[in-house]
Amino acid sequence: MEKTTVFENGCATMVYYPEVKVVHNTFRGQPTSEQFRSALDAGVETLKKYGGSKWLSDDRENPSVYSAEDRLWADDDWFPRMVKVGWKTWAMVVPQEVKAQINLIDIVDKIYERGIRVRVFSKLDEALQWLLKAE
């Protein structure tokens, strides 16, 4: 499947699959606040520019420890912008560490409660296949 890298910083890579209109982000290690926000902003801009409604998060190497400020920013700033540009479906590949998985439960629950179809996976290929079949 063809992909285009649309963003990269020290901890995050964002690619876009144009034929299926999927944004795919990968976090490696603990991002700084700036790295976290700029990566998520890149996802908003990608969906806005190219269209699509599906997001694939690969968090296998992400310790998922975010500051209260970053979580508030994601809830109040990033999430509404994502919905506005058409986000509807999210497949997340969870971190390998159990502690990191637990830290993401609240985030996944909030996103689901706000109307985004969410499913979590332990394998990237399974997450992508589900996302491609999702409406």
C-alpha cells in the first residue's frame, strides 16, 4: 500500500495512505509536550488536506505518560478540530507495557464516549485490517 510521510520529529512519525485515506501515527519513546502536540496537529492538517475519517495509532513503544496540560489540550483543542475535519474511526495498537496500557484507558474511553468508533489491538496488521473494513 502506498504511503506518504507527512510529519516526523524525534518521537513521532505520521504517514498517510492516500488510496484508503488513513492517517497513521507512531510514537517512539516519551514525547515532549511540543512533540506530542505537533504530531497530533499534523494529523489534523493531514485529514483536512487529504480527507478521510480513519486514524491508526501505533503506541507499542509509547510509555503514554502525558501531563495534565497535554491531556486537557487534547480534550479541549485537538479533539474538536479532529471531529471538524471528519474523524470517525480510531484503531489503536496499545503499548507493550501494562502500566502504559492502563494510562491509555481513560483516553480511549473519553474518545469513545464522544462518538468516535474505537477498537484496541496488540498487533499493527490486525488494527489496520479492521480499520480498512470499518465504515
